[in-house]
Amino acid sequence: MRLDIERDEYGDWCVSLVPAPGRIESALCFPKEITYEEAINKMNELYGVNIMTEKTMTKYNMLMLAYSTIDYIYRNNCREELVYQDYHDFPIAEIPKHWYKNTKKLLGIKSKEYTLQLGKCKEEYRGKDHYHKTGHQLVIVLGPRTGFMDPEGVVRIDGVEYPVVEDQYFYFPTGVEHGFTGSFYFINLQNPPLVNKQGDDDYFTYK
């Protein structure tokens, strides 16, 4: 059992008690004036449990960090700095921290809290849809504006397909199955990191 916590469009905290992937037992909102830790503690007190979340970034923090990275790519034409490696059939490259250092400092985020990469979905990709037990993930589609190809394909979230469009983002909550088909580049941001310091990979399939 775990807690999912995000800010809604009004800035209030939405806290969900999640007993298993794809299920929400209860969800409550707390005013934006309280801190992240206070929102978690209030939920714990109400349900008589002691549950902590490993997520330390809100979806809005993730969006700010990812879009600032895209802006750096647009202004600096720096794609050649990337070194790709294979990850579950994806060519994927770690994004240099100096590309987004100012936004990272502004948000007060530590490097150990996230994975930030640039990846490519290949036409021949045959990987399974998957989910993450610990982290939540944000993907932003890249295209000609930043020097990449026109994106073609779909992103699947919980079995529903969405066509990819340049600059569009997709958010995958913890435990929600998702997958990719087509040919396009994307920014990939996960909190906490995709692979932790013990080397455990937060990549799982249901089948």
C-alpha cells in the first residue's frame, strides 16, 4: 500500500491511498498552504497507518524541468552531445545536467531524486507495455522544432491509445501500465530514479 500525492489545478494537495496498481481506496484534498510532508502525515493519521511515498517531485515540478530541457535543446542545437545506450529495446541517453541546471536549482531538486533522459521509440520496437512500482513518469514528445524527426506513433496508457504530437506530454502514475509504438524521440523523466542506487530496475510487466 502506498500514497500518491500531487497538486491539483488550484494548487491544493490531492492525496490518494493506493492498495494495489490500478486501484484507489480513498482520495482526499488538503489546502495548498500546508507542506508536502504535512499532507502525507494527515493522510496517515486519518487512516491509522504509517505510509511514506518515495516520490519527491510533483507532476508540475517534472513538467518545469522537462520543458526547460527542451528549451535548452532548442536554443543550443546540442543533440550531438548525447550518448545512447540500450534500455529494454529503447536507445536512450542521459541528459547532461548543465542543460537544465538553473531550473533544477530553482526547484530545489537533487540529482539523486530523478532520472532525466532522451530516448527514441523505434519503428521495430517490440517491447511489452510496462509499469513502474515505485516511480511516476513524464514523457514529452520531441519533433522538428528541436531538430528531431516528425513524430509518428501512439502512446498507450491503461490500454487506451493516444497519437503522439510534438511538445505533447504524457504522465504515467505509479502502477499504471503504458507503452509506445511508432518512431519518435522523447524526453523521459522519472521520480524516484528508474534504477536506484542498489541497481534495482523499476520496470515491470503484467504478462
